[in-house]
Amino acid sequence: MKDLSSSRPTPSGTRDVLPDEMTELRQMTRAMLDLVLAEGYGEVRTPTLEYERTSASTLGPKPAYRLIDEHGDGLVLRSDMTVPIARIASSRFADAEGPLRFSYLAPTWRRVKAHRAEATEVLQFGVELVGGTEEDPAVEILSLLGRVLEAAGLKDWRISVGHAGISQELLNLLSLDEATTTACLGALQAGDLVTLRELLPSQSAQLLGLSAQEALTLRQPAASVPESYAADGTPAISSLLDLIGNLPSDVQARTIVDFSLRPEMDYYGGIVFEVYDPAIGRALGSGGRYDSLFDISRPGTVAIGFGLDVERVHEAVAGEERGEGLTT
């Protein structure tokens, strides 16, 4: 009989979850799900397999696995939950009046870079809000996100909030040629500040009273961002600071304004955000506006949501319990 202990136990980017951890994950996700269900975010489940032509493969994270069905159609293991839920809203709720509120807890599979110790299989928890509300939908989502993180057991969470249009609009003020602007956006996406510095004009170039690089990479607590940035900046900055001003005080106190934040997914536009906790050095999740997914099926629809990596959230909770977070 083959000795299984000596063979490779799981495919790269996947892992086993043992009983004690599974119990903790169940308790944590139950608290998170109960909270959003009470707020009217009905839980949905979508197929693990999606048609490649309608999946996120052309819009967001690249699929990790492809296969062909008996009809010759290309299928992929879903790489995120936003696109499948947008499909549900556009088809199963085509005639429904908004707002539509959905929640989910489901595994996704993503292609990762080699030697980065990243997970290919990611258990995601999240919500999606499709359709207008009386208040700014971003205020509802960010406020709910803060409560979800606390329900999970986190105390030191922070939300970094930006706008997908800020970098482009600030670079336009510098009157750079198209190739240089594109290269600067790529450097910002990669966090390559050395290349960004080389591409930008001399340090005498000013934006918002700062050097061009300081403005493009500005990241500071929301409470310390001058109001003058809205008046002296761009429409995207004004939109972002208006949102910050409307957040509940407890969420605003944990919000960081990040002008350099660039959306991972091509479908994001407008407000974008990431979730952090000092107990671990990686983002716990992200979200933002994705109105463009409804340009054909439900024109003019406002859509926004967030997704959390459940195992990273659990890791952050454990880190805080070991005293690795901030004291708040």
C-alpha cells in the first residue's frame, strides 16, 4: 500500500483544515453571516463552475483551473463571487426594483504568482449591494464592513479607502504624454516607487501643495486630510472626501485615505477599498464600486460590495489574541 504520508499532501496553494480550526472558522463565519442576514443581505450560492465567456476571467482575477464540458464549452472554477452575483441580479432579478442585497460564503480559486506562498483556494465571505439607496451605498457598505469585522472578533481593523480615478486625474494635471502616464499607473499598481520617481517630472512639480510623488502616494488617517484637497484636487478626490465625511464617526476613525489605491479588478470604478489589521501584513479583503457590470443589463445601476478572505481574517483574530495588534 502506498505511504500517503510521504506523498505531496495537497496541490500547491491549498491546505487541509483540521477540526479545532474548523470549529473556530464555523463560529466566526456564523457570527458574520448572522449579522448581514439581519441587515437584509440574503445568502446566495452560485455554481462552482462558470462558463469561461461569462466569468471574471476577462474582468478580474485570472482563473486557476480550466476544463471543457461534454459540449465543448470552456468552463472555469470561479475566481471571484462578484461577477456570478452580478449575473444573478441581471437575470433572476431582471425586473426587480432595487436595492438588491446579497451575501455569500463560498470558496474561490485564483491563479497566483510562483514562490509567493499565496493560496489558490480562498474561502470568501462578502456582500453585494445592487441598486440605489437613500443614503450613499458606499456608506452603507463600509459601515456594515466595520460591523462584520467586529463580529468576526477583530478589534484593530483599518479600512484603506481610495478612488479608482484619482491617480489618472492627478497625472492628467501634470500634462504627461500617454506613454508616461500609463507607465506611472503601472508603477503605482505595482507599488514601485523607484520607477515612479524616475518617470515623474522634477520634484518642483506640485500637486495639492505637495510634490507630485507625495500627492500620488498620499496615505494618511482620514481625520488628518485637509479639506482643501477637495477644493484644490480633482472630482475623484472630492467624491472620496465627501464619502469620508458621511461615514459614522467610529468607522471614520478607523479609515485611512489612500490616493494610490488602485483596484485589482478591471470592473471596479469609483470608490475602492482594502481591509487591514496590524496583526498580519496582508490585506484581509477588498471591495468597491462596479457599476460597469450592469451597463447593458441594468443601465445606471449603482453596485458595490466587499469580499473577505476568511482564513486571513481568522489569522488576524489569532494574531490579536497573541497581542500582535494595536492597542485601541
